[in-house]
Amino acid sequence: MWTREKESVLVESLADAVAHHRPPVSDEEADVYRLSAQLLKTRHRSAAEFLDASARQFYEQAAAVPRSFPQVVSDGLVADVPRLRQLLEKRMNGVRSW
């Protein structure tokens, strides 16, 4: 079940990954990095560039094929793309509340 707690964990994990330059450790995480990069590229270019480059490097090293963005949602990795964008942008601006 997708909950606000799960959203919060996802957003904090992504913010931590950007802050500490932590690469993805699974196909699923790389897919979320890549989608998040697209959501952040307008207002948070450096974070988006890191997430996208990390995901691409993971795919190359793991010989994995990235999911399409609709598949990331249908597979349940992200429940609500506009909401994820809003939460990520707030978090990248330093806001830690809903």
C-alpha cells in the first residue's frame, strides 16, 4: 500500500542520495532516480544531473534495461508523479514537512 510514510521515505532517500552522491543499488532505485531527475531538471539541475547520470551508470554496469516512466508508476515504484514532483521540489528547497 502506498502511504504518506512511504512517500516521505522515498523523498528523503532521494535527497540523501543527492547530498551524499549515493548511487542506486537496484534496478528499481535506478528507475526512480531517472524519473526523479526528469521531475527536478527545471529547478534543480545539479540534483537532476546527478540522479540521471547515476541511473545511467547503473544500467550500463548492470546491463539492465530501464523501465518506461509509465511502467515505473504501474509497477508501484511511484504512486503519484505530480505529488512526487511537489514533494521533491519542497525537499530540495529545504522544506521537510508536508
